[in-house]
Amino acid sequence: MTESVSAVAKTKPVFAERLYVPWWGWPLPVIAAVLMAAEVHMGYPGVRAWLPYLITVPLVIGVMLWLGRATVRVVDDELWVGDAHVPLRFVDEVEVIPAKAKRKALGPDLDPAAFVAHRGWVGPVLRVYLNDPADPTPYWLFSVRNADKLAAILHN
């Protein structure tokens, strides 16, 4: 009985965050979809009048949900960013980069071999240096809203 309880406890995330698109990122794409559908609606009567609404609006909503599907979590002594994961024993140094400095980190200071998972609507990014001799990736650079909390977890 204790083995199953400890197995369940191990799979519970220590840190979990979904990088969903915030509410203020939704109106403009949805309005654009409605306007595109309205243009087609004005030119065609009958079924073709409402069909563009049926296609463009759900398509835009689907794209917005797809953009917000990325997750950052720490589970079973592994850091997961989306589908990529690295064991915590390979985490060397962790650096929190505030929103104002991320342009430089993602631009001129970026190593081309780095793993990057950036979401523009998330302010800070976290740079996690790796010490795995078998992996050519020098560090991971990814967006996370609670960067300080995750950095504290990764330092332990």
C-alpha cells in the first residue's frame, strides 16, 4: 500500500504552469475573423453568407487555444517544457531574465544551439544552463510566468 502512495506522490508536479494566451490577446484575432467573414457575407447570399462565420471564428479560437497549449512543469525530478524534458541532475545554473532584458537574451546573446520555447505574451524568461556532457545544448531558454518560484525549485 505504501508503494502505490509513494508512486502517486512522485507523479504529482512540484511546479506546473500553462502558458495560455491571456484575455487581452483574444479580441483582436476574433474581431479579425469576424471581419473577414463579414466581407464574404456581403458578397454572397444564402448559405455562403453564414458559412464564413462558421469557419473563421472557430478556426481562430482553435489557433488561440493551440498557441496556449505549452506547459512548464517539474515532475519526477525532471524539468518539462512542452514535450522536451531534462533530468534535474543536469541543471547547473538558473538565471531569471526579466521582461525588459529578454530581447537581448533572445537576440544577440542567444546561442544557436540553445533550446528555446518563447511565448511573447509571457513576461520573464528563464535560462537554465545544463551540465550534461552528452548533450550539445548549452542551456534552455523558455518563458514562464513564475520565474522566481521555478528558479528556487531548480536551485534545490
